[in-house]
Amino acid sequence: MSSAIKSADATPPPLVEEEIARRVAAERLRLVRDAGLPEKPVEHFHRPMERLFTAEERDRVTILFGGFTWKHERFIEAVFRGCGYRFQMLPNPDVAAFQTGKEYGNNGQCNPTYFTVGNLIEFLRSLEARGLSRQEIIDNYVFFTAGSCGPCRFGMYESEYRMALENAGFGGFRVLLFQQDHGVKAASGNPGLKFTADLGMGQLNALNLGDVINDMVYQIRPYEVAPGATGEAIKEVVDQLSDFLENRKRYEILESTPGWISRRLARNKKLKDICNTLGKVLHHLYAEDFLNVMHAARERLNQVEVDRTRVKPIVKVTGEFWAQLTEGDGNFNMFTFLEQEGAQVDVEPIGCWVTYLLSQARANADAKKGLDAPYPDARWWELKQQLANEWKFRKKWLLLRLSEGIWNRQHARTARHLGGLTHRLVAQSDLARVAHPFYHSLARGGEGHLEVGKNVYYTTHHLCHMVLALKPFGCMPSSQSDGVQSAVVNRFREMIFLPIETSGEGEINAHSRVQMALGEAKIKAKAEFEQALASTGKRLDEIKAYIAEHRQLRSPLYPVPRRRGIAGVAANFVLHVSNLMDGNARLVRLPGEI
């Protein structure tokens, strides 16, 4: 009796994990069947694994690249070729490429995606038309492009490239992605694209040269006396500089030091590599041959004759990175259109975007200070832990600050050796300061606070008569910025600000809107010039007669002093010439003059 009671009161043994899982799965299956849902296993998305670009393929695989101005791309191509890569810049994308991109891509994608991937597909088809099979194209070509993440469609570019290529019949074509904040994505221990000191410093020079030359084109061409003279000079200069970047002698410390030093360095590989890298950096930046080729380019540009008495409104172009940079159908050929309408275009340098990324990384490090500290719970009296926390933060902060400073300095130095016409990069702290009351300087997506900051900065500092913001249709970050701009324009009533959304269609409507805003800017520039001329007490023909007697004043490299509150080149120029005529100023000696 007692044993029976004991047996009845006993707790049954617990179910093992496998039995629980089996019963849960069976019940889930019953519920799915009762609901009439298909019995299909869950398949989570995984980024497709593609064949790697390896070092062994460098001699036969060509890297394709595009998306910048032709000046930037020529310099970038030259540096890659000089480092032993097969590299080819793609043609400038046109409307046909846009239609191809729409045909094979998703609906509602970002405008630059359609243009760039469509352009790539059109190029691959041209290779096929020349007799290459699709497999040969897939094996012997790769595409190198930029990527990112964040709250805009830019984070989807990589998947869009792959999908469109797959739909066009080029499945398996390799895409090398350069992440803005993480560098090149390479999963191989032996990547085909290896960043060395020669490649890294060469690209720094390439981008700075591209920025300076591109800016000089748009500062000189509106005032050229002989039509087409600027284009001819720039083509020669780009050819000379590209040839130099590709064929310049590479620095090797064992070949550049006395024998007794070389022998010692050869026995210590680590020390040799450190010294060799430092030597390469200094050689790329300060070598005499680099300065000589820049000075030769400066002399060629100095041969173009300009007439700065022409009154032209200055239009500062801002907006989304690709739309404000490309020169073609991607932004309705807006730069050409503006010049045809009598404006001077103030283009945006890539260097501003680079320094923005560096300053944002520094600001993020400031905001997150202590969150990733090695001793987050250190008390105030634990000095060793506090110092360790501070050192980790300061080391990263100083490296970013140093990188930003080096980039700004090298851009200014490149501009100086090419004639000094290009202005320095605007300090990111200044752009953030003027934008922050309207748009938080840590808000991410697209160009962040830059669109607002540039509009305020260039208008209040009287550096332009009008700001034109170019962006893809439906660009979320730029749409947010445009919403903020209404408050900005209401605060600064003298502003002329116009946002334009670009796509493969709507060119006539966009040009019409620009013409209307440009009409206001022309009135503003003309009134500014007439007031400046009247203040001199001289007639325009008297000023022109003085200019005709002095060749320096007809040089595109002659530095015209800017007056506070005056934006136009012509207005500042007549004020300076008047001072020269009155003996209140001296003619500036141009670079290279004896």
C-alpha cells in the first residue's frame, strides 16, 4: 500500500531537449497545415559569394572604373597603371546607359545607379561585339566602385550592380567594392587589389590634381579670349601629368642610400620596410620631378589669354556627390548649360567629401568617447585606467585630425604649384558651425549637413551669386536638406537657392527652372559690377586700355584680390585695376616670372 502511494506521488521524469524540440516542431507543422500555408523551410538571405580577384590575375584582369570627371579618372588610371595594374576608365554615361540600367535594374533606384550600371553593361556588350565571349569578359574584367551603408539607396548599390549584371547575362561578373569607411572589401589573404604606399600616395596626388585642374577649367574657360583655348591647354596638361604619374620612377630606399646604409637596412627587414614606406611618402609629395611637371603645366595654362571684364554670375554647385560631379547626361549637362547661359560654375572638389568623412569620424569618436574604452567602469582615482582610456581615444582622434590636415595642406600645395588659382578647401568646422543651427552636424545620410552648410557659407561670405543643388530624383537625404533650406532661405533673404532633381528625363524642365533663377543672379552680378565700376570714377574703356598694356592682367593665373562683400570676378577685377592705375597697388609677379 505504501509503495503504491509512493509510486503515485512520484514526479514523472522531465522531457529531454530533443523530445521538446520534436513536439514543438510537430505542433508548428500542424498549425501551418491548418492555416493552409505552404510547407517551405525558411531561407535567410546571405550575400552571394563571388570569385575573388587574386594577385595572380593582375597581369591579365582589367579593372574598370568610372563615375568621376574625365580629369580625375585619367589621373586615377595613370596611378593604377604605374603600380602594375591593368586599368581602364569607362566612357562617360549617357541617356542610353540610363535606359539600359532601368531595363535590368529595380524600379525606383537611385539615378546614379541606373547611369553607372547601365554604362557598365553597355561597355561589356561592346567587348562582346568585338568578339570576346561572355565567359572571357567575366574572367578578364572586374568593376571597381564605391559603396556605403546608411539611410539612403547608396547602401543598395552593390546588390543592384550584381542583379542588373545577372539580368543582362553577365552573372558572376566581379564587383570590387570600396567602402567609404572600411576601405576595400577583400576576403582573400592574397587580394588582387593591394593598397601600397605607392598606390595610396599616388591616389592622393591624383585626386588633388583632379580637383585643382577641374576647378581651373571652370575658372578660366568663361573668360577665355580665344574659344577653345582652355580645352586645348587642359588636354595637354592632363596628358603630361598622367604620363608622369604612370611612368615616374618609384622610390626604393636600398637604391637611394649609400652602400653602407643599404647593407645594414637589408639585414633588418622591419626597419627597411618602415624607412622605405616613409621614403615613398616623402618622394610622392616633395620630389623635384613632381614639382617640375606641375610647373610645366602651370606655364602651359598661363598661355591662355582671358578677359576678366566680362560680367558673369558665379553659380556654386552642391548636392549629391555623383550628381554634382559628373559631366554629362547624368546631371542634364548642367555645367555646359550654365556656361552657355553666361555663368561661371564653381564646382565642388572631391577633397571636400574626403575631409568631411574624416571630420565626421572624429566627431563620432568625440560623441562616443568612453563607450569603447578599455576600462569603461574606471573610477576617477584609478589614474592608470583613466590614462589608458584617454590614450585610446586621443590616438584615434589625433590620427584622424592629422589625416584631415595633411589632405588640406596637400590640396593647397598642389594648387599653389599649379598657379594658385584654386582656393583652399573650406574648413569642415566652418561648414558644420554654420549648418548646425538648421541641420544637425551628426545627422547621417547623403551629404549630411554639407548642402545646408555650403549654401550658408558661400552666400554669407559672398563667394557666389547663386547656389544650385543637384541631386537624384527621390534622394531622401537631399529631400530632407531641401526641406531645411526653406528655413535657411527665409533667414538669409539675399540667397538665390535652387534645388534640381536629375534623372534620364526632364532636361528641358530643369534647364527652364535654372534659367529663371539664373536671371536673378545675372541682375545681382550686373548691379554689383556697375556699382564697383562707378566707385572707381573711370570708364570701362580706360580700364581695358590699361589691361591691354599689361600682359599679366590677361593671364588666367593673375591673382585678383577679393573685396569684402563682392562675389563677381569682373567687379573685383576692375577695382584692382583702378588701384593699379592710381598707384595704390602693384602688379603681382606671376609664378615663374624673373
